[in-house]
Amino acid sequence: MTENKFSKEAYWKKNLKLLGILLLIWFTVSFGFGILLVDQLNAIKIGGFKLGFWFAQQGSIYAFVLLIFVYVYKMNKLDKEFDVNEE
């Protein structure tokens, strides 16, 4: 029983660590690049648009969608590692 409880605790610890990392990346891209660093990024242009504007309007959305796929991939690996996968 204690071994199973340890596995659950280790599983959730790794899950929360992954969530924390992904949320930090999302925060950095959306708030950091889109708001805090917008003036510095606006000095760079991509396709005629200022990079700070692009991050505020599009970059954070793309990053969020990419992070969803990363989360699914990493959680599937974690589920298999702790034998809680759906298969």
C-alpha cells in the first residue's frame, strides 16, 4: 500500500512540475514578450509587422497551442512510466 501511495505522489509531483514549466513558458511568451518586452521587440520586424505586436496578437496563441501538444505528449509518456495509461 505504501509503495502505491509513493507512486501516486511521485506521479503528481512530476505532473505538477510539468504544468509549472509549461505555464511559465506560456506566461513568458504571452505576458513577457507581448507586454513587458514589447518596446524592445518592436525594433525587430517580421513580414512588415513589429515583433512585439506579433507576439501580443499571434505568438502567444501559437505558443499556447504548441504547449497543448507538448503537454499531451509528455503526459502520455508519464502515464506509461507510472502504468496509468489508458491503453
